[in-house]
Amino acid sequence: RVIEYAWLDIEMGRAPWEVSAKHWFGGKTFSGELGEARDFLVFDDRSYLFLLKSKASRVLDTSENTDNEIVLKDDRLLLNTKITKIYWDPDGETNVTVTCCNTKKVNEYSFPCTDDSRYNVTTTDFVSTFSMGVLKNSLELELSSSSLNSDDIAPMFYPPLSSVGLIKNNLDNADMGSLIKVFMQFKCKFWEDKELFFTPYSKDGFQCDYAPTFFSLDGKKGHKGSNILSLITSGNRAQDLSKPANQEPEMIYK
């Protein structure tokens, strides 16, 4: 079960017996191209964003491109921009027009439009990288009679996603996996100077999944002296931890 958790649960957000093998085998991550073919917790001071900039710099113009700094400078890249509407052709025979707004980050979950201004971008090719959760929200908005401002929830498609049977069926029948990370800081460090710990502890009906994986942020390449451990759990256990939002952490992890 420990091996399963390391190789599948953390990646898919659910237990292996709930996932078809065709969705797992052959999967690739950044690590295979940019380093060792294994996954580690990244402590690099350049941050995760540097990986994305490194990828983008292969096709976008830059004003600076060194091992420590990449500055993207390309008019084709629209930052702080959110797509609110997509006018598309399910048959792929006509151009795609997207309506956008300028946005500003409020918190990790909220990027509202800064004002009522909107502008359109038309293109012959459109590749959607919206997550499953965003697309499911778009579908729910189409099928509901809610008067909420969709710009702050999910983009709207015209024609609607619900008008394409295959897309609607796939979104209706696809469940989101669950993954939760909890960062805990202690008065002192009581664990070894290792990065990853597997703790197959069973409790409350969870077999080896109660508190299965920990990352130490207090390491040689991390935040030395921080005394921080990060608990990572997925699937039903992650959903279980997300329920008592009004409880104190000490009560949840007692």
C-alpha cells in the first residue's frame, strides 16, 4: 500500500482501485525532462515558476534568459488576463473568439475582473488547458438558472458544452480527485534529516491512509531550522480532512 501511495495516490488524488490503468501508465512529469526521472519536493529558490518560464522561453521572446533569471517579453503573452467567454465551433471549421478581462489576484482562489472592460481575441487555433473542475463549473452554469455573474466562476462556451453529447457525458461522469497538504510547524524538530517519510498508519477505517505521507521542509536544501512538516493525503482521507473546517488543527490531528 505504501508503494501504491507513492506512485499513484499522490499523483491521481484517489485510490488505485478507483483509477483505470490507461490513465496512469505512460504518464510524464517535468522531472523526466528537466532532471532525474523521479519526483521530489522542490526547494529551489527560483521557485516552481522558473520551470514554466523555462518551457515558455522555447517559443516566446525574452529580454533576459540565464540560469538564474528568465524575463519573458512577448506581445503574444497576456498576463493577468482571464477568459470569460469562448465562441467556438465544435466541428473546428471556423475561427475561435475569446472574450477576456484584466484581472487581479485577491487570494489563491479568486481572480476577479478589475472592471467592466472586455476585449476579444480571434485565432484560427485554440488549445484549452482549463482544468476538469473549471469545465464542470462551466457546465453547471449552463444547466442552472442562476443569476450569478459567471465571470467570477467559470468561462462560458458558445455553443454551450452541454450541446455536445460526448463532452457533456464525460464531464457528468468524471469525478475530481482530492489532494490535501497540511503544513505543521513544531517547537522543535523530532524527525530525521530526510525529505520524505511514508507512515502507513491505520485508524478510523483508513487502512495505511490515515496520515500516509510527510515531507520535511526542514532540510539541507530547504528551510533549515523551520521545524515544518507537510502532511500529504489524498482520496477519501483528504475529503474527510476537508470537512471540519471550523475545528482547530489540534482536534483534527489529535
